[in-house]
Amino acid sequence: MFSNLHNDAGSKDYFYILWQVHDVEFAPNLDVIVNETLPALEQVVKSGKARYIGVTGFPVKVLKELIDKSKTKIDAVLSYSRLTLLDDVLVDFLPGFKVCKYFFLRILDR
């Protein structure tokens, strides 16, 4: 996958701002993401082809578990609809996300 990164990027000045591992809760287990995916993305950041690494998912507990297990610095976390009148589970986990530069909470308007 990453061998094509240089071909896709073309110019040496071209880079990706943020690479995210989406919907981490659907991985067969978090160890695959922790031991393979995130270290590979860390190499992309070190090569200068990306600036930040992020993870996304719905279950906040899984996102927190991933951050706790990871030796790779995770810059951004994205979840959605977890701080509402009906679901405020995010409040319990916010202190644990302080290690990340960014936490994105998507609020859906209807």
C-alpha cells in the first residue's frame, strides 16, 4: 500500500495532512491496528508525506482503549453523537483524550 504513496503523490512537495484509521471497532482486534497499522502510518509521518495520524469510531470506550495501547502518537480522534441529551458517554472519557491534539465531535443537525 505504501509503495504507491510516492507514485500517487507525484511531486515531492505533495503530502497528506491527516491519515485516519476509520471505524476501528470493526477491526478483527485492536492489536492489528496498534502493532501494524499505526506504526506504518507513523513511518508515513516521519517520511514527511503526512502530518497527523487519527482514529475514528463510534464506541468511545474502544477509541480510549486504542489510545491507551498505542505506542504511536495519535493526534486526532473523531467520534459523533456521543455528547447529546440522550447520550453523554463522552463526558466520562474526555480526560483520557487529553493526550491527543484534537478531538472532533460531530453533531448531527436535522
